[in-house]
Amino acid sequence: MILIDYSQVAISNIMSFKQDLIQAEMTGDSKGAEDIIRHCILSSLKMYKKRFGKEYGDLVVCCDSYNYWRKDYHPFYKSKRAGSREEDDMPWDVLFTIMSNVRDEIAEHSPYKVMRVERCEADDVIGTLVSMNPDHNNDFNDIRFSVAYMGIMDCSPEVMDSFYEAYRKLLSLLHDPMFEINFRLEAGDIFSFNNRRVLHGRKEYDANSGNRHLQGYYIDRDEIVGRLNYLNRINP
């Protein structure tokens, strides 16, 4: 299977049309923006299928639901993200409406499977499908480790103790200074890395020590790969 995080693909395409969305909010007419964004999202999905379909088979679009179950345990889960949106001029209501419309159209009219589980995020769906379907070498491609994003463990009571023993062992290795690289970001620094190859985090800091601003940004990997392939073709 080819597992796609719909929100990541959609937002990476939509961000290129911010001004179109602002205009759509001002005029109350989002059809033009929605048409071009739909085209870009469908083109991305088609590219994934064409590139990986022969080896991995069906493409599955994994979508976020609402009222995440994690909020039952962490009431402020992703609350800062919502707060930062209020300070941004991006018309998020228009953006999310377009994303929902295109998602529903993909589910109804496209050949791709769409999975959206009540109260779950796309990461939950992807993690469950990966655990149920190891790759063709009977192995896994990557590990996602985050206490905040950790789902409910789907395993029998007989192996639960063994799982948590291994989990704590992995946690201790990740925090072993032997495997850590620590450094301080200075004003103006940009730290760029492959999110699937580098486990990253931040140390604690004194909130009263002065002003601090850290801006995070995600770039879709295929946007970079596609641009590099294009540049290699025109400059062999």
C-alpha cells in the first residue's frame, strides 16, 4: 500500500495559493481557488500512484477526523497551533472548507481508497496499517516516536509487559548522551532536516529569560524531489 497523509499533501499544495484564498474570503467566491487546488492535490496523488504503484499497489488516502481522542488525556493537545492561526492572515476557514470538499470528492469519485476513522488522526490510521502490513522484506521503513502522538497499543495482554520493557529501553537509548547531538540555535539560524531520518526535540528553557520566537515549517518531500529532478533535467 501507498499511505498518504491527506492533510500534509493538501496543505503543501494550498500554501502556494495563499493570495487566492485571501481573495476568495474577501469576495465570498472560492470556486476558482478550489478548482486549482483540487487539480494540484489530484496531481500529487496521481504522481504518488504512478511512481510507487507498481511496487506497492493501492494508494490509500489517510485523513484526520475531529475531536481527537488524545484530548481526553491531554486537554491542550495542539492548542498552541490553533492560537498561532489566529495571528496569521491565512483564511483558515476557507482552507479547511476546500480541503473537506476535495477529500469528499476523492472518496466518492476517485479510484483511491479514503480512510477516516472517528476521533483519530491520519497518523493513527497510518500507524495501524503499517503495523498490520510490513513491507515486502518483512520489515518496517521507519519509526515514529512521540509520547504525545502515541496511540493505544493493539496487542495481547501476554506481550504487554514485554512491549513496555522494550519501549522504556528505546526511550533510554534515545536520551543517552552517546546518541545525542546538542546545540543552541542563535538568532537567524535555520535548522533543516529529514523528519523521517532525524529524531529531534528541544531542551527546557527559562521562559523569563527573554523574548523567544521559534517558527516551524514543513516542506513536502516530493516538492523537493520534483524540483531537483526538474533542475537535473535542464542542467544535466
